[in-house]
Amino acid sequence: MTRFRHPAWASLAAIAWLGAAGIANAEAAWSPAASDLNALAQRFRPYLKFSTGNRQEARPMSWQALYANSRLMKGGQTVVNVGGLSGAGAGKALQYADITKDPAGARAYSIVVDQSQNAQYGSDWANAERGDGIYAHVSYLKPLTTQSPSQNLVNIEYWVLFGYNVGYVPAEDHAGDLIGVQLVYDHASDKIVRVAFSEHGKTLIMFDLARSKPPSDQILHGKDDRGNHIQQAACKVDAQDKGFYAGGLGGGPGIFQGGDHHVFFARDPSTNRCEHLAVYIEHGSHEPWPNQSGYYIGVADHNGDDVSFLPATVHVLGPADAPFVNFGGTYGDPAGLQRHEMWLGYLRDDSPADKDPYVDRGDLKWLPTLSPTE
């Protein structure tokens, strides 16, 4: 894995942003247990903002529900019929398509939700708000790199699983979708210092939050699951100087244009801290955006003015989730979880090295910049 220098951070304004109560001494040894990492994943769970459109909505669903309503296919051949992947049968997926054992062969398989059951659109909103289909993958960086101060850094990815992707027009509809965002937490300052969004596998949008203007109060507008208008107190954080990157994942210019260099953090209902990254999800699922700006021809709106909520919990992925985590095929259309480049330590048969957002991109470096003047 490619790793880079990580300077110390001394931005008092940014520290005040998330509150100074939990700030630790940067020199003190920190050895987080699994429970500590899980607590961070819950603490910073994202605020999800879905978007209005004129077609069927898509909602999150748990991987267990997806598997229970899906068949395992190899090309056009059904290998395991609907119901065969339910419960303990989920492990059958790894008999055929385990990315840790045969990443090349795993590519041939797909888990495809059965549309005749009308389950493809996901859980109802009440269960989604409880956390159905919303996952976290947490990595403490010290064991992964010798660069300092990696001992204070934790990488958190949040993933949302959908059984169906509703396109801009019916011809673009397809089974399955899996989207995610990445955050990096700095224990020394007790705050999030990096967020990253990937758009349709074409463009990466990243923010180093140490290089940001002082946050300003903001109100986010959306709807509850009954269609009533709601307001959410938040902070708006503008990147400045070298704190922003948007460009093609292949190193060239991106297709997408995200001109507004800011993100929002919803305030926590208990602590009132701005700690929950607002994620603007395109209508029909598709991809997450940092705000309402940006576009791609033929893609639905990401206005974020539909159902909006802070999930009660997120599920931190662990050994019991192996049929989901290690499945190396596709979910109808998208690649399995570990084939996404947003997965830290991702496993791909065409490249062993980590890529985006774990390498230098423009002025933004990996590890994240912690100094506003660096």
C-alpha cells in the first residue's frame, strides 16, 4: 500500500468545530480496541438525504434480505435459486465466488434480486431509518503503515446497499447498487479530517477538512418518511487553498463537475456537535454527493430534498458478514464490496495495490493533511 507523510495539526478553530471535550494528547499512546473502532463508526454515522424524482424510489436493504430474495447466477445460468441463499444458506455464495480464494473466478457470478417478489426496492423507510442496509468498515491505520502519525488515524467507510437501481429512464434500470463514502478520523484532534466521495466510478471528490474555512450554521431541508417537510440543524464547511480535489479516477479530468467546494455535517441530537456527514444520494440510488452541485448527463437529481434521516445505528461489518464482504462477483450490476476502490485494502485480481482515495490526488495527499498551512 502506498503511504505518505502525515504532518501534525494545530487548527484551534477546527478543533472547536466538533468540540474539545474528547481531545487527546497527540503524544499519548493510543491502542484502540475493536469496541473503540465500532463506537467511532456509530458516532460518525452519516446523515442520509434522498432525492425526489418522477420514478420509483429505491431504499436501502440488508444483505440478508437481498440474499433471501435473490438467485445466484453464473452468466445466464441459475446456480442457486431464490430462497437458497436465505439464512445459513448465504454461505453458498462463497462456495462459488469467494474473492479471498479465487478473485478471477469469482467475477463470473452475480447475485440478482428476484423482481417478481417486488423486494428489489428495498426495506420500508422505518427499517431503513433503524439502519437496514447501512454498513461500516473500520480500519485502524497504525498496522497498515509506518508513517506517523498513523497511530492516531482511523479510516471509516460507510456503505449503503440497494436491491435495485432506478435509472433516469426505464432502459437504465438495473438490479443492485452499492454506494459508499470514506471518512478519516484523527484521534489527536478528536475530529474527522478527510471525507471522500466516488461518483459512478469516474470521478473522485475529496476534502481535507483541516484546510477549511470556519464552519457556519446551516439548515438542511428534507422530508420525513410520511412526506412532511423537516429541517435539520447542520454546519457548512468550505474547503479552501489545497483542501479540495475533484477529478477522474484514472488521473485525468473527471466527467462530473462539482463546483461547490463544501460539505455539510448534521448536528448530533444528543451532543449537538456537527459530526454526521450529510450524503446527498441520487434519486434511484446511484451515487453519493457532498452537496447539491455537480452533474452527469443522463443521471437523476441529487437534490437531497426527499426522505432525510440519521440512521439509529449502522452495522459494523465483521466475520458473520463474510457471505456479503467476501462475495467477489456482482450484485446484478455493481461489483462486490471488496472490488470497490473505496474499500481500504481492496482485493482485485487486476491490481494488488490500493488506489483511490488512498494515493495522492492533485494537491491532496495520503495520508490526509492535518495542517491548514501545509
